Amino acid sequence: MSTLLTQVIPNSSTSMAPTFLLVGMPGLSAAPSWWTIPLIAVYLLSALGNGTILCVIALEPTLHRPMYFFLFLLSVSDIGLVTSLMPTLLGLALADAYIVPASACLLQMFFIHVFSVMESSVLLAMAFDRALAICRPLHYPALLTNGTIKKIGMVIAFRCLGLHMPLPFLLAHMSYCHPQILTHSYCLHPDVARLACPGAWGAVYSLSVVLSAMALDPLLIFFSYGLIGRVLQGVGSSEDRWKAGHTCAAHLSAVLLFYTPMILLALINRLKLPLPQPAHTLLSYVHFLLPPLINPVLYSVKMKEIRERILKRFQPKKVGCTQ
């Protein structure tokens, strides 16, 4: 490790270092062979589950509705997120590749944050969709038209690509006064920006763009569920309340799965709680890797139409003679 440190610690204030040093899961570097298996399994299962959701929604005309369009985007973001993480994770597991070139680090960082913010934006759009469907059921078809859905999709695309496109170029031209040692097994904007020299305004832009989504979106999502809860309290029939709540169960579970580890990490860092590094690293893995794995299961179990279409698509057709 000391040899690696000398390769990534600059002698003085410099521009973007040629390499960064990743930090793997403590305790697993001595036995990289076995933890490669769960990593590959997580990736394959995530790709299979989300790919199935994508195929079913694309091939079934009855599912070409706003709720399923957002679910389609959620699956795209899940596949993109887990794919962006795998190069450095598998590099650490298979070859102890702790050193990553700056160009590769910035590229991975860009895609991780694009798909992460895309997932957050889609979860917000899904909360907006559910709030309209429950709070304004009569106006829902008129409000959420195909034109409105296209505009929402364009806003999500601009938010993910337009706002994040400058970040790799800003970080590439910053001066760095700290050792280029990251705190995760992958490259993140705040992690790279904290290594910049004091006064590097690009770091402020980087953090503001990331926080504008990851801090604002959960607040708006929970606000929309507050509106939904207030409407459900006024529903007379408990059966109607259960049906309305059941339609939100999968989405609310996905929201908690995505944001809870992130909020816990933010609180731990803010309050400077004495959390062991393995637990801190594990929480970051849960935040990025668990939603792409679990979301297809949640929506397949909780949403009857998705479940039925999946069973219909993959059920073997009976072949035989009829009398």
C-alpha cells in the first residue's frame, strides 16, 4: 500500500493527478476470490430483473401509461447505475486494481451521478404521478397527458446530463493539494472535489449540483406522501384506503430503499459518529447496489399488471392436438 501511496501523492499543488487510489472493503483484500461471486451475482440478477421489466413494458401496449413509463425509466437508471459501478469493483476484486487513471475515474464518476440523479428524479416523478392519481383522480387523465410525460422526460434528461456534463471538465482542470486517495471503491463527485485546493470554485458547483437532487428530491417525495396520507384519511371505506395505499407500496419501498442508506451516511458524516469503516463502506454499497437488485422484485410482487404480463411472457405455450 505504501508503494501505491507514493504514486498518487503529489509533491505540491498540481492540476488533475494522473491517477487516484481507491479504497476497497476492509478485510476483503486478502481474499478477493470469493467476494467476486456475490458482485457478479448482484450485477447479473439486477440486469436480468430490470431487463425483464423493460421488455415487458416495451412489448405490452396496455402498459404504455404514465406509471409504467416512469417504471421503465427507473429500470434504465438501475441498469446504468449498477453497470457504472462494476468496473472498479470488479477490478478491485479480481486484480487488486486500487489505482485508477484520472480519466477513467472522471468517466465513472459522471455516469454514476447521472444514473443516480436519474433514479432520484424518476422516484420524484412517480411520487408526483401517485399524488395526482389519488388526490385528483378525475383530473388525472387531463393533467398527465402524453405531452406532459414527454416534457417530464426532457426535464429529467436535462437535469441528469445538462447539469452534470460540466463537472468532469471542471474537476479535470482543478488544482489538487491533497493526496489523491478516495474513500470508496468507486469515484464520486464529492469524494474527488474534497481533494481540491481551497478556493476551487468548481468543487462548490459540484456539491451544489449533487445536493440539489439528493437533498431536494426526498423532501418533495415525502411532501407528496403527506398529501396522499391526508386524502386517504378522508376516505370513508377502509377497503378503498387499503387499495389506494397498496398502489403506493412498491414505490414507497423503493424510495426508502434508495434514500435511507444515503440519509444515514449523511447523518453519520455530519454528526461525526464513530462508525467503523467497514460499516460505512457497507452502507454505501447498499445505497448503490441494493435498489437495482430489489426494485424489480418489489414491482413484480406489488403490481399485479406487471406480474401477470411477466408470467404471460415467460409461461411456456402448450402445444398439442385438440379434438
